[in-house]
Amino acid sequence: MADEADALAALAEILAPHCRVTPLSGGALIADWKRTRFLGMTSTDVRVVAGGNSEERTEVVTGLVRAGCAADRRREHTEAGIGLWLHGAHLLIRTMGFGRVLRLLSVAAPDYVRADRPSAEQVGRLKRAVQSRSRRSCFVNGDCKSEAVTAFVLLRRRGLEAVLHVGVREHPFAMHAWAASGGLCIPDADPRGHAFTPVLSIGTGGP
């Protein structure tokens, strides 16, 4: 049973964000929610993904890629790319207003998520990159709204679970935004030790 669970976990790891894997007695069923398609896999193929040799594994994964069920989604965004998203988010917030930008998130950030959860290491790398670019930019200058929106969109575009929070503090009154994923917040949820109570949370959604 453990071997089967490991094999299914390995299969879920390589699937595109819009696909889900369901264990069956004779293998697994991959549901492509984006295109409403289904693909069956035998138990042998599932086990190959987890523990087969490189040649066998490549053959199975290539078949999944051709079927549109696996994609090159492990590649992380470059610092330059993160900088472009950060500046774009900041410009939109300044010209359109934060509320309108939040309503546009469903367009920029897909509402499906992968079966595997984001790791603290993945989110930590993104957090360091976003905050580093933000603080070095005289245009963004550490704006929490821009950092939160950028992190939320980039995480969701990789199919990773994320929630964007907007919080308030009463005394003295202030607002703060942050994206939460993998047990971390981008930027920190309580800057300088001040606690903010979430009044709006945009979740992960899903099929």
C-alpha cells in the first residue's frame, strides 16, 4: 500500500496544475479539468513513474506531456522576471486602485492548484527574491500590496496553493496585504510586530 501511495504521489508531482490523479484498482485516472479530458494509466505505468529506470520513466512522462497532462512547470521565475511582475503590479495598483486589481486576480492567477503542496523552501526562495527586488526599487520601495499581489500571482501561475490576505489594525489604523503559502507569508503578516486582522482573503479555488 505504501509503495502504491508513493507511486501516486510521484505521479501527482509531475502533473500539470489542471490535472488530478485518482487511484483505481487497476492503476490511476488522470482528470484534466482544464479541457475536460480523462486519461487512464495502468498500475505498471504508475509504478514506473515512481521507481522505474530513467529510460522507462522518460517514456511514460513523454506520453503524459504529449497528452497535455504534464508540463514544464518546475522552472522557477528568474529575478528579472519577478522584477517585471513586481513593477507591473505596482503600476496597476497606482493607476487602477488596489480594489480593482484584486478583482482582476482571477484573470492573472489560475484558480486550479496542484495536488502537491508548496514547500517552505520554494516559497522562501520566492519571498527572498520578491522582497529583494522590491527594496532595491525606488519605484516599488517595499510596497506590501505590490509584493503580495506579485507573490500570489506567481505562486498560482505555477499551480501552487496560495491565499492573499488584506488585514487591518485599529490603533493606529493601518492596512496591510500579504500572500500566504507553504507556511510562509510574503511579505510578513505582522511587520514590525504589529498584528493585522484579515478582513479579506482570496483563496485557491479549484475545479
